[in-house]
Amino acid sequence: MDTISYLERRDRLETYFDRTAVEAWSRLTSDAPVGRIRATVRAGRDGMRGTLLGWLPDDLRGRRLLDAGCGTGMLALEAARRGAEVVAIDLSPKLVGLARERMPAGVDIDFRVGDMLDPALGRFDHVVAMDSLIHYHAGDMSRAVAALAARTEGSVLFTFAPRTPALTAMHAVGKLFPRGNRAPAIEPVREQGLRSLLTAGIAGWRAARTHRISSGFYTSQAMELVPHG
């Protein structure tokens, strides 16, 4: 892992989501009215969450699952309802607090604040990282996935921002905003390049299903990693 690069970006994400974006994120992940642009993002995220959940077993009883970058806990809740023992972790204490507040009575999820790569979290049957690695360069992303796979038995599901002309243009426009108003940059990556990094860095695993969702201002691609054999 490129420690300086990963840690610097991680700390920027923590600051942004905990101090700047909590109110917007709270609305986006609820049924509160939002503007046209955020409505496309909400629809895209709903579709992506459905895709990732669809790649998990319907019955998760007896399985331990890590929601890596859980945000307000929507995916963690659905996994828990299927019977999984869920550990849900995020860098932002405020987002984790909001997730705890939103959990229905009787749902038991182990919410934590911290780094998804912390080995103290233990081993898992499945790991899901939905849109939590899209801010990292391809090299750091592949090394993070490798670190997660090293503690996982069944599958690692994650998303990345595919390098498309539209997404590259939006990325460039975002750099024109004043520094204080910028969200941490999304890092578009080429799928084939990412696959090559994963193949070289994760022995015994292979890329399986992949699916891209484009909804207005939301573009993200899911990838499933499973052990060989």
C-alpha cells in the first residue's frame, strides 16, 4: 500500500463527509425531496445497491459481512435482514451516528468508526465496498481490495468510477470550483488496467461479474471478486 497517498486521501474524505456533506448525504439517503441532479444520483445509488445485494446469497444466516464505507447504513440494513452478522464501518462519526439513529428496532448491526482496512475487524465471508473506493487512484484501490480479500472467504464486491468521456469531463469541471467547495475528487479508472492490477496483486482470486450503472450524474461500475476454484 502507498501509505502516504492512501492515508492523505482517507483523511480528506473523513473531513469532507464529517464536516461538509452530512446534511446533503442525509437527504440523499432518505426519501426527502431533492433536486433533479441529486435525484439522478439517488436513483443510481439505489440501482447499484440492488445490484450488489443481488450478488449476495439470499440467506446470509451464519455469514459475517463487512459493509466497508457504510455511510448511513442502507446496505448494512438489508444484509442484516437476510440474517448476516454485519460489521458496518465508515470514516465519518456523524454518518455512523445517523446510521445508528435510522436502524429499526430489533436490527443488530455492529457500527464502527474507522478505517475499513483495519485488520482488527477480523475475517469475513463477504465484503461490500459500495462507492467507498472511488476516490482512490487505481493502485491504491487495487491494494485496498487485496487487503480486504486477504481477510475474506467468499466474495469481495466493490465499485469503481469507470473512465468514460462524460465522467472525465465532469471531473475536469469539478477542479474549477473554489477549493473549499470541492468534494474529494473521484478518480476514474480504466477497467482493463484495474483488472491487470488486481490479477497481479491478488493471488487465488478472479474477477467474476461486473455491471455498470449510469443515471444522470451518477456513473459507477460494480465488480465481483471470488476465489479461484
